[in-house]
Amino acid sequence: MSQIRKIAVAGGTFAIALGIGFVMQNGDALASRLAGEPELEPTPAAMVPMVELPAFVAPEVNAVSEVALSLPKPLSVFEPQLQPQHMAAVAAEDFGVVTDAPKMTTVASAGDCTPRMLLSAAEGAMVDVSLDAPCALNQAITIHHQGMMFTAATDEDGLYSVQIPALSKAPVVMATFMDGSAAVGATVVIDFEAYHRAVLLWEGESGLELHAFVDGATYGDAMHLTAGGNTQAGGASLHRFGEALMVNAHFSDVFSIPVEEGLSEADIVRFSVEAEITPQNCGREVAAQTLEFGADMKALDLSLSIPACDAVGDYILLGSLISPVHVAAR
């Protein structure tokens, strides 16, 4: 799975590089705005319109600074902002232009864009994930959890929710966005050790699929579980997470079942990984990874050469990439 990880890291580096480029190209302009307007050339007195204010006689040209300096000290703190705004208002009235709201309103609202993630433990060693990203509407995201990855999307309100199997007693889940930002959440799952989980994850249209055979099942039996067929039987389940929202979208097939030691041969689950040869993957190298979560955590990287396109429609059967597991009686 090293290739998939390198692509993810490269994507993050690229996003950071874009951000740095923006600052380098626009930093001077931003700095000048934050520091105030640059000093302007003096304006000839003949070009300054005389404005008669109520109850005041228009002062001499040099009296402007004197009036500003005579203000009480608490108000003089705001003099750098107030003086330019007053002058702009006078000029706008002279030309019949209505000014917009102050720009500081937009700056203040930027804090509302911070994405937030909330996790809560659910029955069956599951985790409810809720994401609120108010400035990432209808946007592709990547969910990460203990090595598991899959692509999803927020809705028109920037919301996303999903229930996933816990792969740790203290699961941490992260959502990453297209701009490189992220949201993280954590919780505690007290019944994590009562379940065995197996994960197959990959990137793009690889044609890969995880199969689980429970209680000696064979192909087509009720206890043969796969994302494209039976996904649940008894206490066992196998579900696919991920959406094909981009060329390099991430997918994860996750198998879950309660476990118990010392059972008979009939109570063993066996696994296989298969790859259908399709027009999208034929003649390509496919990278994947298997993860096992039980008494110990195991990971295995996989690199597979898919045959040429004249074999489209055939299947590649991969052997014991995931260890058999004893399960509880159902």
C-alpha cells in the first residue's frame, strides 16, 4: 500500500505548495492592505471640495490634523481607520456613489469555515461519524481510520455522516479536504475486543473485492459474504465504503464478526481476495493492502499485475492474504 500512501502524501504536499505560492505572489499586496493605505501624493488645495458641516465653519487646510489631534484619547485609537473612511464617504457623496459594507465583516466570517467532526460509540463496536464543514459544500473528502481510507462527499450544507466499524479501542477518525485542511474526532469503544475485523483497501478502479466464507460456505451460499452479493448473515457483515468521485478515489471492504476462542472447524471464517479483469484495470499494476484487527493488528501490502485486455471478464483469485478466524456461535 506504499504507493497509495505516497500518492496521498504527494497530494498533501502539492496543496501546501499551492498555499505557499499564493502567499509569495500576493504577500506584498496583503501586507500593504493590513498595514494601511500607502502614503498618497499631496492633493492641491484647489481640488479639495469645501464641505460645510452643521454648526461648524469649514476649517483651514491645516486645521484637519488639529481637529483630529484634539479628539479625546479613547477615540484617537481608532483615528487610522476613521479618518480614511470619513474622507472616502465625502468623496462618494460628491460623485453620488453608495459605499459597500466594511470589509472587516468578511474577515470575521472566515472563522465559521472551521470543519468540525464528532464521534460517538455505537452498538456492535461501531462508530457514528458526523462532520460539519460549512465552507466545503458538495465537496469530495477522504475518511481515514487506523489505516482504512475511503472517499466520500459532503452534502449541499457541508454535512456528512456515516457509521463505520471501530478498528481501535480508542478510535481516531480524520476527514481531509481538497484544500489540504482536515477535521479530527475521537471516542472510546469499550466492546472493540469482542469483534474481529478484516479490511481490504485500494485506490481507483482496481477490480478488487474481498470475499468471506463463514461456517464452511462456498460460492453462492447464504454465508458467503461480499460487497457485490450477500453483505450480512447472522452476526457477520461485509460492507464497502467509498464513492467513485474521482479517478483516484479510495475504497475499503470491511468484514466484521464477533469472535470466540476454542470453537470447532465449522466455526472458522476464511477469506479470499479477488480481482475482476476489466477494461479499466487490464494491463495495469494495482496496489492494495489488507488489514486485520483482532488480538493483534496485521498489515500486508499487495502489488498485482493485471493481465492484458484480451482477458477482460476473467478473475484473479489471490490466496490466503487474510488469516482464518474463529467466530462465536450464531
